[in-house]
Amino acid sequence: MKLVKSLMLGSAAGLVVMSGAQAADLPVKAKAVEYVKVCSLYGAGFYYIPGTDTCIKIGGYLRAEIDANTNSTSGTNFNGAGGAANRFTNAYTWRGRSAINMDTRTATEYGVVRTFALTTFSWTTDTYAGASSAAGSTVYSSIGGTAAPGNASSGAGGSGGVGVQFAYLQFAGFTIGRAISEFSSPWQNYPANNVDLLVGSASAVVGVNQFTYTGQFGNGVSAAISLQDPSSNFQAGVNNLSATGASFYGSSDYAGTYAPDIIGTATVDQAWGYFKFSVAAHDNHAAYYGLTEDTGHPGDRWGWAAQGALQIKNIPTGPGDDIKLQAVYTDGATRFNINEEASQFGSAGIYGSTSVPGAYESIGFGTAPDTVFAKGTQQYLIQTWGMNAGFNHNWDPYWSSGLYGAYATVHYGSGAKTLVCNTPGIGFYSQLAANGGGMTVCNPNYSISQVGVVTRWTPVKNLTFSGDLNWSHIDQQFTGTITSSSASIGKPSGIYELKSQSNVTMLLRAQRDF
């Protein structure tokens, strides 16, 4: 019996061991895989982030472009090496750019929480300019500091660059971070164009830091109040004519940041079109008259701006056609008109031919700061007004064109004009004929006119080839001649005729959006 019992227990133990081994070899049931799900709450392209109730959309674009007859991308030759009209003026400037944006949205009991970021990666070549003289002879190089033609390098020349254009949070009516200025229209300074150079509106396509609250009243009606940082895109200059080594218009002389721009808007966005009215208050906070604080300083002067923007949709010329126009007035807040993207017109110096005997060439001047001042004076505000407009037409599903124009004028009041023209030792005083110079009329007022046309071909969805032809003109009010030089761009010291100037540029672009 003992033998039988032992055999039975041994067999049972063996069966248990074998069963355990076999069980270990059986496949274990896999955990459920969380597949990415489409999020239809916020339009096409959104997906749920696995394991969350947050929706995300990734997009962007890739762009290649050539800008003909300019030293800047999407700009024109109205200052610096571009305005020199010599061997430092580019026949073309080439750029490649990629951009990635990320849009996330989460539904909450307070409404949708949204974050948005847009980052760009750019490579720009052919940014040539003159350098300083060395060992008694002038040595020229690219802006980046590398002698031509080996200037395809990153650095000061802007050849390679990373930009954070937008990075903002929206929640319960608030927008916090870097976004389009609340003052601007949604199309900024692009009523029908590709080029970044139209005056007549506020524009900061790279965004501006802000704290904004928007109230929605239904039926497309809203209003907003915003505080925004002026230092990156909305300071045109507080020019100190007494600054050491200052040019004819002085040197910009800002103190530290002190007060944000204060902006209020009212908007109507409906099926017929879009209308927005914007106002802004802008503090001009200057530093000292001299190099040290004991030289004193002018008091702050607040400037302001007002803008109206209108879009008319569904016009009789065809489906998708529209008309966009906007007009703006500024007083001590110039960048809300001659905006950051068109800043070359706010400090213009463009050379051309002349027929005046004894003159080397001609030059057109124009500078548009927020204020000017000199030692012992207050800041004098500079006034501007401007407008731009565009008509967009779709010829068929593949071809479209836009016709656009812009205008802005800059006005120096009597106090500002006296400082610039009639104050001994500063400004243009020594250039006046009454003081031995050749200038017969000193008038710093000027205007800018622009006209252009763009045609686009979209052979497949989100792939567009375009050509944008633009004519720009500066109508300056000085007459006579001026003694000037600019060795950094190859201009010798000599007599130059004061004359209005024009420029024509073309932008050729290929862009793929995704």
C-alpha cells in the first residue's frame, strides 16, 4: 500500500509540474491598443492624443523663393546696400524656409483651452554689404562677415535662422503669449500680395507678446482689450538729434521698457464680410540727452493710432473674390502705419542718377520715427496716415490674381521741423543754402506710394507657384543738394542731388502647405 500511495503522490506532483510548465507556455492576452482617433470637434486634421481628451493638429509649409532686384526677402531696395544702386545691390536674394505649427485644443467646463505655436527655419543667401576700412584700404565682405562669394553661413548675415513666430495660449476669452497684434486686421499688410512691404496698416507677421481679453456678443460681433509689448515690432524710434555722432535725423535713444501699448478693438465678422476698428495708445520713453543721467532727459510723450479695416466678400466678379482695404492715422505711433515689415520706408536712403552739374549722384531721404528731440527740449510727435487695398480674383480653380496698392505720408509738425532743419549744430542746418550748404528747401515730410500685381497657379491642392511684381516710390520734399557720404556701401564723400526715387522688385515663390 505504501508503494502504491507513493506512486500516486509522485504522479500527481508530476502532473502539477507539467501543468504549470504548459500554462507558462500559453499566450497571454495582450492589452488593448490605443489607436489614434480622429477628432472632429475642431475641423479637419485634428486627432486625439492617445490616452487624453486633447486634440492636436500638426501642419506647416515649405517655401522656396527668389526676390529679384533687392537685398532683402519680400522687401525692396530703399536703404542700406540695396538702396546704393551699385555693385553691393543684389540682382537677387534667395531663401528657403520650412515652418512647423502645432495646434492643441481641449474642451473644458470653461470652454476650449487652446495652445498654438509656429516655428520657422530659414536659410537666406546673397546678403552682401560693405565692411569698414582696414590698413588704409577699404575691405568689403558680406553682412555675415565672410568674404564674397563664400557667404553661405549662419550668423549676423541672417543666412541661417530659427524663428518663433507664434507661441500663445487661449482660455476663457484670454489670449496670452506671442500672437498677431490685436490692433491688426487678420490679413495684416497682405490685402492681395505676397511681399512684406506694404505701408498703410499695422503688421507684425512674426507676432507680438500680449495679454488680451476678447468678449463675444453673438452674430459675429466681438470686442477686445489688449496690452502688448512694443519693443519688438512697434517702436519706430525716439530720435535724439543731440546724440554723439548722430546722423541728420539723430539716433534713436530709447530708455528701458516702461509701459505696454494699450489697444482696444471692435469687430464684426459675418457672411457679407469683415469690419474691424482699432485704437492704440503708445508710450514714447526716451533715455538721456547725453551719455550720462546727469545730462537730463525729456518727459514721456504718449502717442496714439486708429485704424479701420474692411473686407467685402461674395462680390459679383466670381466665387471667392474679395476686396480688402484699410486706413490708419498715427500721432507718435508710427509703426502702426509704416509697420515692421515695411520698415525700410521708415529709414529710407535710396540713390539714383542725376543731371545736376557737379553732383555725383542723387539721393532720396525719408525717416519716420515716433518722436524727435534735442538737448533741453521735449519730444515732438511725428504724424502719419496711410492706407492699402487689394482686389483678389479667381480665374478658375487653378489660377488667381491680385491687384494691390498702398500709400502713406509722414508729417513733421513745426516744432519737429525746426529741430531737424533750423537748429544750429544738429540736423540739416549746415546743409541749408543760408548756411553755406546747397539745400534750398529743408522739409522732412515725405510720402510712399506702392502698386503691384500677383498671379498664382495652384496645380494641385496646397501647392502654389506665384509671381509678385511691385513698384515703390518715395516722394521726398527736400530740394537742392547735400554733402554726404556712406563708405560702408561704397558711396564717396561728395555732392548729391536731393531727388525722389523709385524701385521695382519681383518675388517668385513656390510653396507647399500641409
